[in-house]
Amino acid sequence: MIPDMFVKLSWPNWVFALTVLGLILLSYFYYYRTLPPLSATRRWIVRTLRALSLCLVLFLLLEPAVELLHRQAEKPVVAVLLDNSASMNIRDRRGIRRDSLRYVQENLAQLGGYDSLDIERFAFDLHARRLRDSLDFSVDGTDISEALRAVQDSLADRNLQAVVLVSDGIYNRGPNPLLTARRSPVPIYTVILGDSTPPQDIALRRVQTNQITFVNKKLPVEVVIWHNGYEGQKALLTISHGQEVLARRMITLGKSGFEQKETLEIVARKPGDFNYTVAVQPQAGEITERNNQRTVRVQVLKSKIKVLVMGGSPNFDRHFLSFVSKQLKDFQFTFLTEKAPGQYYEGALERVPLDSQDVFIFHGFPTRKTDPAHLRRLMRTVQRRRAPILWFFARSSHFAQLQPYDELLPWKRVVRLVPMENQFVRLTPGGRHHPVCKLDENETANELLWSELPPLEIYRPVQMRPGGQVLLEMDPRQEVLGAGMQNVPVCFTYRRNEIKQLVFNGANFGHWHFQLQEDPARDRFLIRFLDRAIRWLANREDIHRIQIRPLQQIYNVGEAVVFSGQVYDEFYQPIPDAEVVISIEGDTLRFSDEMIAGGNGYYHQTFSGLPEGEFRYRIQARRNDQEIGERTGTFTVKPFFLEYQEIPANAALLRQLARQTGGRAYSPGQFLRNFPDRPLESRLQLTMSEYFLWSYWQWIILLVLLLSTEWFLRKRWGLL
């Protein structure tokens, strides 16, 4: 089709026309009389050349542009969404669903008016994409809403007239497709695949249990079972780890079409991360056995956290620590209170297995009389095992004994502690959100718990090393001894070289228990505080300098495995320019890849297509050819079969989608015979092309040619 043409100038056309007329008149009178006189023909020749030159210069100065308007009829576009999820492998009374889908796919060319349509094919499961390869029906999950949004966004600039959804209507990810369909600008036609009648089947719908438990402690596992067609029959329900069956129960299946709960108990005999498989015995005639089992991952911790308390003297606070140890049932305390150099009231240090201790508490320890050999043995154990320490300062503390370990200590060197009696403390902004001091999830309630506590004996001068975090400080509203004593740290944390330390710079803390017994909200205040402090120290997860882990421990086949987290330096500040490499190893594959930096020390990487199995990972970080550290762990890829949790086709949803958007619902055969049920209109596409004439160099040649021809004729005819 020939385009329409328009010429644009920077002046209005009428002004340009008048100016051209003026230039023509100027050229006419310029050659009105000549010396020597010229014939009329010759005068008109030079007048024409002069007028053309002047008009051409004016034309170019006005920046002329030509606009071409193209009109083109655009065919109507029909987007066909083909379900690529694993539920297409289900066989029901109507056959295998993927066979029906392929039948529709292969016969799209037979649609009425095919030659006048543009058919865009998309495959969808968890995501939608243009269909370039064959469908494999292997993805365990369906997001119809995402598919509808993606297709409409992809074809937003095309003449989209209809969307055809070829599916069984089963969705298990994303919002309800009806909500997305409300905003659809075009009708949605649905092709229903599969039988909507519930088949005979048993499915494990949910498995719920604690993700963390302890060795030799009963762990209840709640199982939700659904079935259809097996009312009153017996089925064996088991929980196993590998080949070992940990729990079993013969259950009686209840009413068809309803869920029923069963609870089993297991006992873990050793610590670690374990995958437990919950399975219900398959029954004769089930449509599929893939939904008869589920896997749950549980972290099993040691039954008791071992704590060694080294006391400098048998005082009131030391007695209170012994009282607290009897209240905390998840801890195994060992006390050694110094009596003389190398001697303790409770027994010999050599009888304590230091390598099995999870936390060390030094209360007023070391003292002047502490045996240097015993202190050296304790500190070497801490350094070798990177064991956490809880420091309680007291008048018996003698820091000169700790000079050989100055680099390890969370405070700057102190010659002598000076006590300040009857001092009050308050929470710092950092302490309000720290797990040690967060005794109540409600921030206001937690503030009230920490307000107006009995006074302590606080020591100065204590200066925290850079990198620590102050949780409690001396209340600056009270009068203190000496200048510069504001913001004296009372409780602070410090982490370096994967060793966690918590310092409590105060004595007489037992009053926080005995003087609050009349307050029902705080009668166990100090016990809860010490419980959280020891648990925080014993938790090794947050001490690694490489805080990168998989976002979840169990993935379904077909899901992308995502690793994300931060890398820290020795002072636990984020490192943004580290080289982080992750290696993954399974039974049948092994590979490595570099993680992607995301700023502020964050790194991430995604792996797709991992097969079923247990995988081990190793994350190594380096910076400037110096090793930062490494982290190892495991994750599981399991055949969860999310697509088999709902077997019947959701025909009601597909019909409602079509009705709500003005489309129709079809069976595969009806679709190929009757679609489209209305005329699909072409669209007139208007496109504008613009060309700036003044930018072409050929105009200069033409101007030079006109001027040089005029000059040549003037010379030839002897004009002055």
C-alpha cells in the first residue's frame, strides 16, 4: 500500500510560500537590466538558477522533514497456552491427558480461518514461555495466573483477539486464576483435558512436625490423609529413614472424600539433619501411587547443651548460677569453683572432658591465684574448638592473667577494675532486637520487662573492642563517679575468628531474680535471660563467616535450587568483593560455579534441573588470594509430586474462566470443530516514518551545481 506523505518545515507553510515568492521576485529584478544586455531567454535562465539557489538555501535552513504514514492490516492473534505440567501424565477414564493435549497441538492448523490467523503457541507450568521445543510434562507445579499474565504482557503490542487455555485446570502455585482473568482484555477459551470425576486414590495431603528436636526425645508427626473409594479399609502408615522403619500404625480409612488426621511418634537416636519419609500403603485400583508418600526434614540436636562454669570464688552470684542450672533442663552444667591454685571445691579440672563442652562460663575468673597451666589449657581449648564464652566480671577477676590472650578478648586491656555500686542499667537500641535480650516478642512489653531493674555493681574502665554490639549500658540519667563514664557497657557481644563471646560487666545480678519474685511478669526474668544467652552462644549457625545457605532444605524435582547469603570478614563486616565458588556433588553428578555478587556482601546462585537425590555442597570464599573460609552442608531433591495431590480435572474452574471473560469451554474435539465461534477482526496498523531531508549531503552538491552553473553562464555571457 502506497504511504501518505507529509512535508514538515519549521515555519508555517504560508510564510514559506510568501518567502519563496519574495525570493523569486528578487531574482527577477536582479536580472531586470544587465550589462551587456541579454536576450529575454538568457535572462530567464539566470533568473531561474538564482531563484532555485535562494529557495534551496531557505528550504534547508527550515530543517525540512518528510513523514510517511503506512497503513497495514494486522491479522488477529490467538495465543494458545499448552499445559506442560506433570499432571498431563495422569491416566483416567478419558485416557492419558497428554495425548489429548498433543492431539489439539497437532491439529491447530485445521482451525477455521487458519490462514487469516496468527497462532502463537506457549507452554506453561510454573512459568510461561514460547513453545520452541517439544513438551516433556515433567514440571511438578502449575501457575495458571502467571501464564495468563505472561502471555498478555508478551503480546501487548500485537492484535491479540483471544487466549486459548489447554489444561486440566489444576493449579497449585500462584493466586486464583479467576482474579487474574478479571483484568483480561480478551476472551479466554478453555479446552478441558481429563475427567473431573474423583477417581479411586489415597493421598498424603500434609505432614506437620517440629523442624528441630533433640536426641532421645519423642517427636510427634501429624499426618493428614485423603482418600476416595476405600472407606473402611485398612492401610499401613509408616515413617522411615532410609531402610529403617521408625514408626508404623495400621489405620482404618474414614469416609470417602474427607481428610483424616493421624499422629505417630518417632525418637531420633543421634544428632544431625535427617530426611524422614512418611508413606501410606498403596491400595488396589489407585489411579497413582505417587502421592502416597512425603518427605520431611528434621534437625536433631544433642539432648543437652554442656556448660562448664569456672568460678573465681563461692559468692552469692556463683550460688545463684548453681540455682539457675537446676531450672534449665536442656543444659548439663559442670561447676569448678576455685579454692586454691590448681584446686577446686567440686573436683579436679582434669576430670572434666573439655572437648565435649559446648559453652564456657567464666565467672570472676581468672583470679590472682588461678593456675596459669589450667588457664592455658582452657583458652587453648576455646581457640582450637572455637567455643563460645560467657564472661561475668566480679571483684575477683584478675585480667593480668589474660594478657597472653589479649587478641582473643572482646575488651581492650584493663589493668584494674574499679567497682561502682548501685548502678542501674537500660536497654540499648541494638539490645531491643537482639535475641539475648528479646524476652518478649512485643517490643513495648519487652521494654517494660527491662525497666527499673534492681541495681548492679558495675566496673570501670571497660572498653569494648571495635566490632562488638552493646546490649545493655549503664543508665546515663544517674550520677556516676568520674568524668567520661557515660554509656558504660554492661552487656555486649563480640565475634571474631568464629568465636562468640558475651560479656556481662556487673555483679549482684542475683538480685534480678530474688527482688522480682513479687512481680508475676518478671519472677523468672533472669532465668529466661541466662537461658537465651547460653542458647545464643551455643548456636553455631550465625558464627560462620560464610552465611550462605540454600533457601530451603528440601526441593521438589523441577524446582530451582537457590543459594543466597552474605560473606563477612574477621570482624563480621560484609565483604562485597569476595570470590565465592560453590560446588555441588550428588550420586551421579558433580559441578562447580561462581556465585553472583549482589552488593553489601550478598551473593546468590540458582541451579535448575537437578535430579532426585541427596546433594552435598561446599562454598569456598577468597579475597585477594587469601582464604576467607568454607561452608558445607546438604540438601535434598525429592519427587514430591505436587501435581498428584489433586487428581480430578478442575472443569468447573475452566468453565468459569471462559464464562467470566466472554469465551467458551470446549472438549478437545469441540474446540477443533467450532473455534473460533465469532469473527476475529483484523486491525489497521498505522506506522509513521520520518526522514530529515536537511541531513542528506546530496543537497550541498545540488546547491554547488546551481551556483557554479550560474557563475559559468555569467562569465560566458560577459556579465559584470
